[in-house]
Amino acid sequence: MGLPSWIITLNWSLWITVVGTLASIISMIVAIAQAKKAYASSQNAKAAMATVQLAAVAERLKTAQEHIRDVSPDKVSLRGYKFAPKIDSMRQEFDTALSALPKVGVGSRGRELLVAAQGHLNSYHSSLPAEPNSSEWQNLQIFVQDAISELKSKAIRTGEQQ
């Protein structure tokens, strides 16, 4: 069981070329496999970051919900009640949440809901000196709650895709 005769007749430079070519092909296959694994890891890391970010924004909005309850029409109608700091705190919570959410992509629907809630907050705030607009206050609550629900469910779906 000897080597085929054509292998024996190859000169050394041809041998080195063949071996080098095979080594290059093998290293190319290994590099491609590693690049695929690195890309998959990168995608998993992006999904994990998005999940954490969406969940964090949803948690922060719970504080905004507390402020919304603090400026309910029955509370702001009380004599001497100072609602301005609560409104400012809500605006700050909305600004923080909106800056963390993209206009397009994961979390964009939650952002749309928050923008709508911000509009209701502005309408409600402008009604406060005269007669508090209960429907604007209720819409504010609804949109913030919807945004929280959307962000939490999106975080869960994004986390499950990993």
C-alpha cells in the first residue's frame, strides 16, 4: 500500500504550495465559522441591551404614574395644593423615557404612546387654572399605562428571541 506514483514525483516547491493552499482553505473555514459565532453573539448582546433598556424605561414610567395620581382633578381642586412640581416631575420622567426610546425599531410604539401622553399632559396642565379637565387626565393615565404595557411586552418578546 504505497503512495500513488504522481505524489512521489512532485518536487518540494509544489508540495509546499499544496500544503499551504490546504492550510489557507482550512483557516478560511475556521475564520468564517468564528465570524458567524461573533455575529450571533453581537446580535444576542444587542437584544439583551434592548430588553434591559425597555424594562428600565417601563419601571421609570411607574414613577410618572404616581405623579399622575398626585395631580388628579380632585386633588388639584383642593385649596392650596401645589401641582406645578408634580407636573414638572412628570415632564422630566417623560423626557427621560423619550430620550431612551428610538423613533424607529424596538420600543418605537411605546415612544408613540408617550408622545400622545405628553400631549394629554399639556392639555390637562393648561386646564388646571380654571377647571381641571378630567377626560384629559384619564387619557394621560391610559396612554402612560399603555406605554408601560407595550414596553414590558416588547422587552419580554425581545428577551425570548435570544
